Amino acid sequence: MLTTRPQKTILFALVEPERAYDILDGGRAVAVVHYLKNKGGRIAIDGKQYSLVRGGGPSDEMLGQMLIRAVTGRQRIPATWTLTDPDGGVLASAENSKEGVAITHGEERFQLRKLKRSGQYQLFREGNEQPLCSTAGMSLPPEFGRLFQFFVLAIAIALVNETLDSSPAVSP
């Protein structure tokens, strides 16, 4: 079963810090996800680097572009993520929507949905309401492959970071 654990992050920086998360399998680190808010990141596995490219979303708009979009009534471009191999080939992709995150892996399509009460995410096969797994402890059948599972966890990490960083500060 796969779980995540944050590595130490510099709390004060002049630029947004890159955050790193260990992906654990039975308490042993098997991969590392490096993520920079609204910019993407990479997944490191056994010395190989897989890029997590982020596009779209509110971070791609400048203030003037946001105002023009609001005045003209255009829709916001949804956030997207693409997992690429070291040679640049696309391995999987995801797009944010109102229902969750639509994930494409080969010919298959999935939906990553947030559970309202726990804050965790569940993965569903498109057209099926039976969850395949939860990000609280991911355990997918071997047919999905470890890299796809790491990608799903990286998307959940990105969603949590972007939600936490964009929410207003709460004072005690």
C-alpha cells in the first residue's frame, strides 16, 4: 500500500519553495515527488526523472487577463498535468474539472474525486461508481503499474498544495 510523507520544507523563502514528498510502500521510500505550486514538478524513481508538467488554471493568467476574461464572460482554462518520460513521451495526463480530475492513461479514463469529509481523494474508472482506491493508502492491481500510481498521488499532492496555499489564512 502506497502512502505519502512530506520532506522538510524551507518555511521562509523569497521565492515559492519546491516541496518534496516521499512515496512510501510499507514504510520504505520508493519514489520522491518534487512539486512547485502551480508550476509542476517531477517524480524521481530509481535514478530516473519523470516530468510532471502543469498548464492552464488560474496561475497562468495575469491580473489583466483575468479581468478581461471576467468582463467578456469566457471560461477559465482548467488546470492540466502531463506525466512525461525522460525522453519526453506522454505517459498519462489529467485535467481539473468541477467533478474532480479526469485522468487519462493509455486508452483508459479515470476520475479522481475529493471526499468532502476526510479531504482524501478516491480514484474511479470512468462510468463506474465503485472506487478503485483512495489516496489515504493506495493499492491498485498490478495492471496499473507503479508509475501510474505515483502520478495519481502526485496529482493529489498538487491539488492539496494549491488548495491550502490559496485558502485565506486562519488566525487562532
